[in-house]
Amino acid sequence: MDLIKADLHMHSRTGSDGALYAQELAYLLHELWLEYASLTDHDSVLWVELIREFLLQIGSNVKIIPWLEITTHYNQKTLHLLAYGIDPNSTELTDFLVRQKNARRDRAVQIVERLNVMLKNEWLRSIPLEDILALEWEWPITRPDIANYLLENGYVQNFQDAFTRWLVQCDVQLQSMDIYDTTRFVYELWWTPIIAHTFAPWISLNTVARDMSERVRLLMELKANWLQWVEVYYQWHENDPTVSEKIALADSLWLLVTGGSDFHGGDKWAAPLPWWTEIPRWRFMRLLEWIMR
């Protein structure tokens, strides 16, 4: 089978919660000889064009597809929506991302308030709110930013512990558009909406729906509301005995399939390196055709 060497889901330190700066990520993508890649920072597009410039400067043939990962929700549970083929200079996108950034700042304030109550109960020093707000450099404040702060300041032993010990209990729902409105927003701008890590153990249909029948019903609802793609190929799919069933389910619903590693790097639970998803070339070319429509 003819496979494509591409990674369509990764994050940078420069614009989101990744471990590598955009320039470092560009060198890594070049060394891995990827054909296509997408930088999908959370609610941020600051480095989409610059990573393309870095690749050109080093003479790389990696082609960058503009992309964005949007935080949204279903029934007050978080979902992530990927948007392919975005225009980073779109006025509508800029306005939307300002709203997302403000919502993330408000969420961070509430999380710190809850954290400080728990820290006080355990006779630990409080976190100055200004320290967390200072994390909002060029991108919105994310929970991983707060997790890294807890790690760097000795509150936890590792990144995962920050979530299991503190952040899960102190979580606050991000006040964003729901999945239906977000999908419509993306589609009406002629971009391509895709459910991120659709069937993964984290932030996916598995975490917002109780069983497979409810997940299928939700996919059918979303398909009736502008969704046409799902992210099924991912870094562990080769060891997932049900991946063929998930692809068959997407095909049966006439949903197109894509994938990516969700690379962050550092002390994260996702892929340790950008990884070329073993997507059949014919599936990938359908995605390119859709973006270029």
C-alpha cells in the first residue's frame, strides 16, 4: 500500500504547550524527511507562517498545511476541533482567537483561586496570580502551562502528577463555543473541521459519550452539522486492535479519515517525536483536494 509520510498534528513551545521552539521543530521535521506537516497550536496561529519560513531557510522540502486546534466542548465536556487550511491573517479568525485568549485567561484565574484553597489546606505556599498571568506571553494560558509552573516550582515531581494531584480537581470549564457552533464557524470560512484524536483515551468522543452507540449518534449529529473528517490514525494506532473498526465506522458514516501524532515533546504523555502517520496516500490526497477546493 502506498503510504504518505506526514504528521498533521503537533505543537510548539513558541505558540502553545509544546517543548520545542518553532525553529527547533522545523529542523526536526526536516531531519525526519516528512512530506507534509501541520503545526496545530492550541487557539494560536502565530507561528504557522514562520515555521514555513524556517523550513525554506534550511532548504527543506517539508510542506506545511496551515492548521489550528480549537478548544470547544460538548455537554460541558472539553473537545478539541482541528481546522485545516486556515488563513492565519483572517479577520474573523483573529477576533475569534482574541475571545479564546480572554476565556483562557479567565479560566486560569479561576483555576489558581481553586489551587490556592487546596494549597492552603495542605500548608503549602500560595501561587501568586501574577506569576500565572505572566505565562501569557504570545499564546493563551493553557493547563499544561500551569502544570509546568507547578513542576518548576517544586509542587509536584513530574508533569503528569500536576494533573492527577491538582489540576483535575481544580479544573474549570473553558467558556468557549460548543462543538456545533465551532464546527459551523470553521466550515463557513471554507476551512476543514476535524475532530481531534477522535477515539483516544483523552479529550475525545470517548470522554464525552458513555458508549459507542452514543459516540456514533454524536458523529451522525456532527456530520449533519458540517463535520466531514475525523482524526483516527495516531501514534499508537499500530498497537490498537480496534483501529480498523474505527476506520470502518468512519467510512460507514461517510466521514473522511486523517491522523497525526499530537507531538508535544518534553514531559508529555503524547508522542516522543513527530511521527509520520501511516495514512494511505489516497486518503491524504482527498484531504489536500478538499483543502484546495
